[in-house]
Amino acid sequence: MIAKLTGILDSTATDSLVIDVGGVGYLVFCSGRTLGCQGSTGASVTLLIETHVREDYIHLYGFADAAERDCFRLLTTVQGVGSRMALALLGVLSPDELMQAIVAKDKTSLTRASGVGPKLAGRIIAELADKVTGMALEPAVAAAISTSAGAAGPIADAVSALVNLGYRRAEAFGAVAQAAQQLGPNAGIDALIRAGLKELSAKVHQ
């Protein structure tokens, strides 16, 4: 099995690229996010590879980092999510954004990907919500996922408050998670909301 490829970028398409490795061209399917960070033709390229072997084909899927590859593996365990749909999801959501959306039960963020409707988004959330703790997430997201039951109430209430102000659930969850990490486990809802709004405002002005 091929686990990694390093070579020269030969060409790109809407959903794939060709890597020239010692004169051999490998067709690798990638998310839009990974394709967008590979530079121009002739540039050096290194991708982590997931190899899928079937009776009638061998497909290579390429990833910029281990977090994206691990999300791809996780997504393809969900009934109805094939390799191409997993790449579509990773094209509109980074690994951390995807995990935030799953933990926050944010169907709207997931349906931004082509082919993902509300029903499938709900299935992804239902099947993966308990599995994301093993992923390599940003510290703020991981901290919120592993928050004790006693602190979960204020976090959930703060997220709901930000959603009511018009923010998407996933981005509200991410902001409150960051706030909770900074303020500690005893932070109240008012403090979490204020700090969450500050985080969201900072991202807008970046």
C-alpha cells in the first residue's frame, strides 16, 4: 500500500492532481483545501496517501496533513458517505471545523458540502459524535469535548445564546470552547458569552 508520495506536481484538475515520482505519474484525488495549497506546476509536493483497492480499480486519496487524513477515514465509516463525499466535506470544512460541527450538532455547516443533505448530516453527527475525542484537535476544541458534565451546562447555554444572536452553531461552539479554555472550568455563562463574542470579533478582523 502507498502511504506517502513525494514528487513534482505535474498537473491539477478540479478534484485531483498528478504527482511525478521518478518519472511515474500518480493520479491522486484530493479535497479542494488540499489542492489549493500545493503551489503551481513544477513545485515539490508531499502528500499523505490513503489507498483504496477494489476489484476494478485502485484509487489514491491525498492529504496535506494527518488530521485531514484521519477525518477522511472517520467520515468514510458512516453509511452513505463515500470517498468523494468525504473529500467534499473536507473541502468546505477544515478538520477542526468539521469536528466542531459534529460536536455542536451543526447540520447546517455539514450541508455546505455538495451532496450532503440534512438527513445525511444528522447521520454523520449521530455516528461520529462519540468518536471525535480521539482526533488531533486544537486544544480548545478538545477541551470542550472532554468538559466535565458539571461545566457542560454553561458552555451549552453560551453556545445557544450566540446562535440566537445569529452565529452558526459550529463557530459559536468554537468560540465558546476557546473561551472556556481561557477562563477555566468554573466560568459562568455571562463570562463565556462575553469572551466568545470577543473571539468571534477577533476572527472577523483577522
